[in-house]
Amino acid sequence: MESEFDKIQQEILETEQSYKVSKRLIELAQKDLDDILSRLNEKDDRKIDGIEIKSSLKAEVNKNIQQWMEQIGNDDINLEYDTELYDYLKDYFDVKDSELALGELHKNRFETEFLRAALKIHLQNLDEQIDDLKDDALANYEIESKPWLYADEEEEEDNEEDDDSPMMANMVPSYDPNVTQFALINKLEKKLRALLKAVLKQQDNWYENYIPKEIKFGLQKRNQKNPNFPELLENKSLELIDLLMFKDYQLIITSNYSQYTLFKNIFPNIHYVTERLIEASIFRNQIAHSNQLAPDQELTLTNLTNELVMHANEYLGVNE
């Protein structure tokens, strides 16, 4: 049964994919605008970057953005915008009706500027949604852990081996169809552990400052019977990272922008690495339950593994 945490992870992934689409649409709108401005011999001086956008404008964009995006690229676009954002941009940039009446090119300029502004506001909305979902993921990580975090100390746990246990990285799979896919996940997991160790060892109080409390709780509970754990914890040994679960890597790297600061010079951006680590986590769960990935899924896993390993190797100074 899919957990609430897994559902939120899937929602983050879908929102990240919407973010990527919106970024691409902004690039296309900018390309169209550059062409229009060149023909008009005008500057690109109607940008909303740095402007405080009020909540009513954000709400309007959220409601209508899909309709507006569907009209990008239509040759016969002839929109009668009766929207707060349209009027706001006209007033803010002092765009006169007389200018819009000069011809189709002037009208197209402002329509494209409007769509670019709407897409940028939408992008900001998506960014905020992703932040909220990441908070929800951490909260549900803790909630789902409570049955065993607060279980009776005397109670024996039925599951000695968790499918998401870090020990999986050192096991040989008993099923043959997934050997290649298992090797990909194993390669990625080991590389992420090496990367976390290299980054976190440079930070003061790395365990206290950069490991979310929800992950600490789970780590301590899972290792109650590990005779080496008390010493590792007391010394804040980097070997603690070897005891993390796969989903912990993503949460440590991308749970918020402040956390991601440690990794910003390793990966292209937080959206890039969030999307790929969640996809990898979903694939890993499927493989761990002996469910072979489809060929297109294996290709996706291969590509994202190679990309993430490449970025890690560049930081670690490793050639493979």
C-alpha cells in the first residue's frame, strides 16, 4: 500500500515536471519577444523581475495559466484580456491603448510580455508549492515513523530487513531479471553516500545542523540493536551516513533552499536534483519489491544515474 510520504513524493515529482515545462515555455516566449523587439528596434524593459506580486494576481494566474499557455504559438491569437494582471501590467509599464493600436506587432509585443509575466508568476507559485510539499514530506516521514519510533521497547520487530534499508546496497539480488537495474541503483546509492560524506565532513556540527530531526529519529530507532551505533553517534562519525535510507539522501540534499546551499555548486539547480532523486527512489522501491522496470523506465534510470554520478564525480575528483 502506497504511504502518504510516497504520495507526496509523487506529487513533488509531478510539480517539478510542471516547473520544467513552465521554464521551457518562458524560454520560448522570450525568444518570440526578442524577435518582436528586434523588429520594433525596442529594448526589453518591461520585466516583472524584482516586482512584488500581490496575492490576487497570483491567484488569477493559478486559475487561468493553463488557458493562457494553450494559446502560445497560435498564429491567429487575438485575445481580449479582461484580467487584473493585464490591466496591472499596462498601468505599471504605462502602456497606452494608442500604442497597442499602432499595429499587430505592438499588440503582439504586449501579449507576449503578458504571457511571459504570467508564466514567471506561475513558476514562483510552483516553487512555493514544492517547498510546502517538501515540508509535508518531512512531516509525514515523522508521522509514518511513529508506530515504530514510539513502539514498546520490549516488542520484537517483524521486519528485520527493510526494503529501503541501506544494507540493500551490499546485497546480491536473488532475482535475475533485475540484476542490471539493481546494479544501477547500487551504483547511484554508493555514489550519493560518498558525496554526502565529502560535503558534510567540511561542515561544523554536520549531524546536528544538516540532518533533519525526522531522519535522526529513524536512524536511532533502526539501529537500537546495532552494537556499534552508540559510539558512531557519540563521535558523530561519517559512517552514520552508511546507515541512512535511500530517501534520506534526497531529503538531506533538497529539503529546503538553505540545505541545498551545500550542494548548489555540484548540481545544476535544486529542481534538477529533486526530480531525479525522487524518480530514482520510486524506481528503487519498485526494484526492491522484485518488480522489473519497463524498458523505458530502465532507460530513464540509466540516464539519471549517469547524470547524478557524473556531477558527484566532478565534485569528488573521480574519473570513472
